[in-house]
Amino acid sequence: MKPISSDNSLPTLDEAPRFALSRVDSEQAPRFTRRFRTRIFFYITALSLATSLTSAGIFTWRQTIHIDLDRDRRAKTLLTGLATHADIAAYAGDQALCELASRTTLDEEDVGMVAIYDRRGKEILERSKINSEHPAPDPQAMRLMLGNPDAAPIKIPRATFHDLYAPIVTFVRDPADAMVEPGIGSLRREVVGVARVGLLLEQGQRQVIEVILWGVYLAMGILLLGVFAAALISRKVSRPVAELTLGADLIRAGRLDTRVNIQSKDEIGQLGYAFNRMAARLAETMAALEALNRDLEAEVARRTLTIQRAAAFTALLNAPVRQRGSSAMAPRMDTGEWTVMGGKMLPTAHASGRASGALAQLLDKALRALMEGSESRAAAILLVDEESVEFALEVSWCVGVVAREIGQIPTEDELSREAAWYDSRRLVVPLHMGDELAGCILLFRDSLPPTDRVQFATHAASQLAIAVSNVLAYAHQIHLARELRERNVALAKQRDQLEEMNRLKSEFLANTSHELRTPLNAIMGYSELIADGVYGPLTPEQQDALTGIEESTRNLLTLIDNILDLAKVESGKITLHHDEVELRELVRGVLTEAAPLAKHRPYQPELDAPRPVTLRTDGPKVKQIVTNLVSNAIKFTPEGQVQVAVGQDAGGQAFIRVRDTGIGIRPEDQRIIFEEFRQVDGSYTRTYGGTGLGLAIARRFAELLGAELSVESALGVGSTFTLRLPKEPPAPTTREVPIIAGPGAGTGPRQTRRPITPPPVPPLPPSVRKPPRP
Ligand code: ADP
């Protein structure tokens, strides 16, 4: 225990608060301007003052009351005495007797005046020591005294005395009884006069002044005692507090050996004891903390170094490596030679191995960093031989050691079992890529490395494994990219060939169609001539055969027309002619032309067009789309209803809707029906004829017009095909068509292709009419 005292160059107790304040001030603490001791002193002094004043006040008040009571008692005694002595004198009205009776009373020091009045209130005697005042008797008091023998004495306060009155009573016998026999008869009390005494106040006032003086002495005495007690208590109480304050401040300032010396058996002493224990505990804790801090600093320094090494190693692995050669692995190199890396001779040691290019660069840099980090003289890395069927490690790179000197190669079992181990003057660190064993690193040094060096090597190994895998993956990617480039070139060549083939196909189709049309038209013309009997009359069998020829020829012509249309669209040869077109009239025309198709049907197609709809578009193309839709609707609706609606939707877009209650289309078939030559029933035994081109052409035309053709259908319920036309025709663009028409055509990438020109159609013989398109 080291008490605070002046000899250890600390401030004295009186200076302590200031000392504490100055220290605290420097840290911008709140300002402590009052002293605890002064406050206690003033509190107790104020309390003493209040006590002294109260005591003096109470003392004076009680004494004054006693003085007053005394005076009243004395007044009563004097009056009673005077009245008793003067009863005969008053009864007799004799002044001399009255003089005698009142002398004793007047001789009293505090009696200033004596007077006796007879039963009528007339003055018998009046003697006074008071020169200035001779007040006449109070009439009311006189009346009261004379009227009642039992009246209590009355006091009337005057300026310098109390004016006191009492009745003078005597016992008298009834005169009638006295006449009969003296001494016999009843006595009665009778007022025979009034006694008056003037009791001087001077003596009482002197007594009061004396009492007040004693009160003041009392107050001063108590106050003095209080001040003395305040000084004593404040000193007693504040001293330990000041000592504790100073002690706390010194501890805060770092003087942990500070102790307080408080010799007291009460709570203050307990506080001092607790303070000292706390200070001792604090000193112990601080010492422990300092020791811990020193250890921690050393640990932090060690870890910082490890982290720095790891960071440097990571940076090294992440540094871009220059790609040299196409492969990361090259044939086994001659070992034990000095190697030139990056145009420089390797400065420290031999560097060799099977790796080459980027991998060799990476392994060389990594091994050198590992050697430095683990303070090894040489290093080697062994990677799993991917080409070997069984597990085998091959020396991929060595620095400072040649492959034949690396010693025994660790087994797969050892590498899978241990994290790292030291044997034969080398540290063996396994390399893992994920869960797979990728090889190991050998670090050659003459002693077991410290733990942190082993940790560094282990951590670095896991990073190196990733880097090696990345380099290998990168090399593999480069290889793949090269292959991909070669395949792209081949594909581009194929694409050009296909494009050319497609162009030739379209040309062939256009030419063939044209070549087929000419003889077919001729066949139809000649058939009609025969049917008309130009070449003689016909038998009914011949007529039937001719009808068959005509029908087959018409179908063939339709097919050829369709193929020609498609070829034209594909070749981009179609030119659009936009004009004002009234859709209701257009549809009416289509229905008129399609009427023969429904001649064997139990219904006729209906038109639902309440008002005309006019817009700019290519009329013939729209007509062909609607013709194809209507002819399909009639074809696939053996009985029921076909209705064509023309109108505009809420947004003002024109539409033509062909609705039938025919066989309907399954949802999965609705996707394919717009493709060329696709039919829901494509079998030879199908019920309905057709080529599978009508909807394909309709959709191609719709696309050209900027329109949209869609279908809604349910099997066995019917189908609705809707053509939505744009308000304005689309701006003319260079049309691109797919290279290969087929499933998915029109949605995949498009290539611009050279247009083909279909040959002109030769005119029909004058007598031959072109049959209506079915
Ligand atoms: P097709 O010449 O065969 O009619 P389309 O391209 O016009 O060729 O139609 C393709 C196929 O779509 C038809 O074979 C038919 O199976 C189906 N299809 C077209 N329109 C209808 C329809 N209104 N009702 C039912 N099936 C239809």
C-alpha cells in the first residue's frame, strides 16, 4: 500500500482538487468549480443559523407569554386586595379610610395609580404617580362593575399602563331583618364601589427587552456551535472524498501504484478499502494486458508476414503469363541444364521440367516464391500424369535441383493421407484440385521448417493447384477455340454451297413451273375444245373422261401456281402494289369465286361485314390470302357453316376473320400447318386433298404486307383464321428470305440472297380460258 503524501512529489490534499481539475480540464471534462468541503461547511452553517433563529424566536415568544400572564395574575391580585381592603371605606364613602386601604397598593413599585369610587360611581379617592396621564374612568367599565357583584375584573390597555377595574363587594343584612332582631336574617352581596388600579407597563417592557436579549444570546451561541461543528464535519467528511478523487485521477493518469490512506471504521473506510483493492486489481490486469499485448504484437507481426507472403504469392499467380507455344505440356526436356526464361538466364539455380510455355513460366515463378517463403534451397513440383492409366507423378518443374536428385517420389496413399510432412531433408506438400489429388510440391531444406512456413507452403500449394488448373484449362480453351475457328470456316463454306443450292432450287422450281404450266394450259384448252364438240360429238363416257382430265389438270395447275408463288416469295421477286382497297368488296369477290367449291355443300359461305373498310394495301395479295383461307374452310367443313367477317377492332386495325365449324385442328398441329408442304393428315389415304402450300403462301404474303395471320381452333369444333392488316403499308425494304425453306423458316437468321427471275408465262391459245383457282 502506497499512501498519497506530499513526499512523493504529489500535491497536498488541499491542492488535490485543483490538481484533479487541471488534469481533467486538459481532456475537456466538465468544469468542477465548487469544493465539496466548502459546500458541507455552508450547508451545516446554514442549518445552525436556521436552528439558532428558530430557538431564539421560540424562547422569546414563550417568555413574553409568561410575562403577560404574570402581569395579569399580579393585576388580579392587586385589584382583589384593594377591593377587599376598601369595602368598608367605600361603603362608608370615607376618603380617609379609602386612603388607608389603598396605601399598601399604591406603594407597590409597578402601581402608577389607585382610585376608589362609591356605589354611584362617584370618585372617593384618586392617587396617581403618573404625572402625565389622569384619564377619567371608563364609563362602560364602571357600569359593568357597578351592576354585577360577581363581575370579573376588567383590563383596559392604555399607552403606559393597564387600566384595571374590579367591583368592591360587601355582605349586607336586610334592614327589615336587622330591625326585628340584630344578628338574625340573611346576608347578601352588594356592590358598594369600584376599585381602580393603574398597573405600569414599564417593568413588563423591561422584562420583555431582557428576554429578547437572552434570545439573541441564545441564537448566537447556537450559531457559533453550529459553525464550529460545520468546520469539524466538513473537514472530516471531505478529506477522504478529496483523497479518493485525487487517487482516482492519479490512476487515470497511469499511476496504478496509487493507494489512499483512509483510517475510518465506517462506510468511508470501506470505500477507501474497496478503492485500494480496485487499484491493485487494475494494476494486475494492466500488467497482464501489457504482456498479452506484447505477445499479440509478435503474433500480429508474424501473421502479417504470412499474409504478405501469401498476398505476394497470390499476386504472382495472378500476374499475366506470356503464352508461348500451343501446349502447356511439352515433351520431356533435358534435365539438369540452365534454362533461359523470358529472355533471361535463370540467376539462382537449375530450372527444368516437362512443362512448357505458360505453365512452365507459372511453375518457375511459383517455385521460386515458395523457396523464398519457406527458406528452402531447392524446390520441385510433381503433377499427376494425365496420360497414364495408373496413378503416376511426373516431375513438371524443378528449381535448384535436377529431376534425378529429388529422391523417392511420394505415393498416392501418402499424399492423400497427410496435409504436409518432412522427410529426407525435404518438405512434401500435397497439391489438391478440389477433392482430387493433383500432385505435390517438394521443398528441400536441411531442417524442419517452422509452423508458419509450413502453413504458408500448404496455403500456397492450394492456390498453385488452382492456378495450374486454370492454365491447363486456358490452354485447353485455346485449343478448342482454334478447333471452333476451323469448324466455322468449314460451316461458312457449307453455308455458301447451300445458298447456291437453294438459289438453284428456286430457279429450278420457277423454270419447271413455267415449263409445266405451258403444256398444261394447252391440255386444258384442247380438252375444252373437245368438250365443246369442236372435234365431233362425244359419247357420255368420253364426256366423263374429259371432265376427269379437266379436274386433274386444274389441280395440277393450282399446285404449279402455288409452287411458283412460293418460289417468287423466296427469291424476293415479289413486288407489292399498294392501293386504296375496300376489304368488304374484296371479300365479296372472293366468296363469289369460291361459290362453285361449295356447290356440293349443304351451306353457302356467309359474309358478315356491316360497313365498308378501306385501307392502303396490296389488294391482289390480300385476295389470294383470303381465297386460300376460304377454300380451306369450305374444304374442311363438310357440313355446318363458313362465315367471313370484315371489320376494324377497337384500335382501328382492320381484320378479316374466316370462321368455320369444320373438323378443327389439334393444338400441336396448329404450329406446323403454316410450313410448306405440311398437312395435318399427310397420308396417301387422307380424306381431303391439297398440297400443303396454301397456308404457307398465305403467311408469306401476310408477312410481306406487314400483316399478321393467326389461327384458333379446336378439334371437332371448328377453326378461325384471322388476318390483321396494318393501318399503313410497311416501308419497302430489301427483303431477306431464309436460305433453306422448311420448318422454322422465317424465324431463324436470314441471309440476303440473289433474286431469281421466273420465265415469262406464254399466253394461252385464244379459245382457252384460265380456270378459276380452287
Ligand atoms: P392444303 O392444300 O393441304 O389445304 P394448306 O397449307 O392450305 O394446305 O393447309 C395445311 C393443312 O392445314 C391442311 O392440310 C389441313 O390439315 C390444315 N387446315 C388448313 N385449314 C384448315 C381448316 N379450315 N380446318 C381444318 N384444317 C385446316
